Amino acid sequence: SALIGGRSVVVGKPAYIASFASETERAELVPGQAAAYVAIDGRFAGVLVLADDPRPESRAVVTWLREHGVERISMLTGDARPTAESIAQVVGITDIHAELLPPEKVHLAAQLRPRPVLMVGDGVNDAPVLAAADIGIAMGAKGATAAGEAADAVILTESLAKVVDAVAIGRHALRVAYVAIWIGISISIALMLVATTGVIPAAVAAVRDVENDLATILYALRALTGPPSGLEVPAAAGRGAAT
């Protein structure tokens, strides 16, 4: 809402505009369209009908995530249900929650299972749920500053493909950490068993234990090499809107 040229102008969802103007009319939208309702000086003034395409790489990203074990992919959006369903059909999402206010997004994200929940968003309305999610990723190139400040990570390019990179790097680092832990445990147990037989002196076993730590650390450095090749999803050229 704002005061423009001495006139009170309010823009928002139908329910919000109805609290200012009783004779609000709902627009008939086709799939892929969103509407912003306008009231001026307490009277319904009209509807702004907006439309945009999904990001060109969205479907490839959703497909990659599903093929690599992500059990649930959901859309949480403030857009009208016809618009949400249209976009979801294009990108391959079936779990749709539309016409949500920011607090409702936070509530739904808290209920999503399994955990952890990774949320990707780019608007001011996404900031609360990005902060509340286990992992929040904001689209920083043309996204809202509030979203970037609330998120745990920010994608600086106009491509959702970086979400694939983040997931792949995280999983690679976790795999390396698990293997490094088991290497350390296995060598330590083996050394203790050998030491109990008296074959090697305790001092030698202590030295070997230090070497075990060194081997574990050196293996853990594999996490710096990044995930195996072939995990990246190329982003098509173009600009779209993320829901």
C-alpha cells in the first residue's frame, strides 16, 4: 500500500484487497498467469495479470534430484493454483502448495518429511522460509536482498543448476568423511589387536597410531577435489521466473 498523488493505492491478493474494497472481482486466469489486484481510495480498480516462463533448466534439475535419491520435491508458492499447477507440470513437480502467505510457507516447510529440507527461493516472501528451512538457498543474481540475507547459501548466477552442484558437493564430502572415519577406526582396531599380542612395543604402536591419524586426514582431503564428473546439469540460455 502507498499514498500516490494524494490517493491511497493498495495492491495484493483478492482477500487483502477485499478488506479495502467490498466489490472486488476475481479475474479468470489461464494456466501460467498470476494476478495482482488493485484498489484506489477504497474502491476496486482492476487486476494486473502477469505471466512468465519457468527457468529453462528447471526440469533438468528436478529430474536429476529425483534420479539421485531426493525422495520429495515440493512447490511452495504464493501464486494462484492454476499458475502453480501449470509451472509444476512443465518442470515435473507433483506436490503443489499454492496461494500461500510467508507464515504458511514456514509452517509447511516445518512439516515436510523426510528431513533435512532444502528450500530454494528468490523473493522477499521467501525470506522467512529460507531462514526456517534446514538449508536455505537464495537466487542472488536477480533475487531479493532479503532472501539472500536469510539463506545459508546464495547462487550468484541465473541458474538453478547450481543447486545440483551444491547437492553433489555435499554428498561427496559426506561420503569422504564416512570413509575416512572407517579407515581410522579399522586401522586403530587392527593396531590394538596386534599390540595385545606383544609383537610390537607400545611405543611403536603409538607411532603407528599417529600415522593412522595422518592417513585418515590425507584421505579426507579428497573432499577438496569435488564430486565425480558428470553430475552437472547444463543451464540453457535465457531468463525465467522461479516459483
